[in-house]
Amino acid sequence: MFRRAFWFTTGAAAGVWATNKVHRKLRKLQPDSLAAQAADKAVETGHRLRQFALDVRTGMADREEQLHEALGLGGTGEVRELPAPRRAVPESQYRTTRTTGSTGLTGPTGKEDH
């Protein structure tokens, strides 16, 4: 008799648990609930993006400070000039070659008549 009562209460408890679980899932799939979940996710994503932007700004400020220190551009008021940029030697438009029958320089093909 005790066994039957035990299994009866165990089955009833499992049935109640399963019914509650199914009802919770059904409530989560209703349109109002889905809209609320989407709004919550959007707000959470917005907070994460804002935190990411703040982290990027902080990292940029730190890196800028490191570069200022490395280049000697500290806030002492002393301004140092950067060295002048190097100028590249301009290459001629045509490659000059010597032909066998001529003593002068010619254009890219070596067969110009002028």
C-alpha cells in the first residue's frame, strides 16, 4: 500500500512539474513576451556597445599619451620640430638606352626618328 501511495504522489508531482514547464514555455512564445525579450536584448546590446565605445576611447587616450611621451611632445610647452621629409629622386619618364648604330640616347624603344 505504501508503494502505491509513493508512486502515485511521484507521478502527480512529475505531472504538475511538466505542466508548469510547458505553460512557461508557451508564455515565452506569445507575441507580447517575444517583443519584451527582443527589447531587453536590444537594450543589453546598446549597453554593451556603449561600454565598448568607452573602452576604445580610453585605449585611444592611453595610446595617444604613450605616443606623445615617445615623441617628446609632453605638455611642457616646449615645441620641437619634426625632421623635414625626405624627397624621392624623380625617375625619368623613359628609360634611356643606347642603340648600336647611334651615339645618342633614345626613347623607350630605341627606334624614334627625331
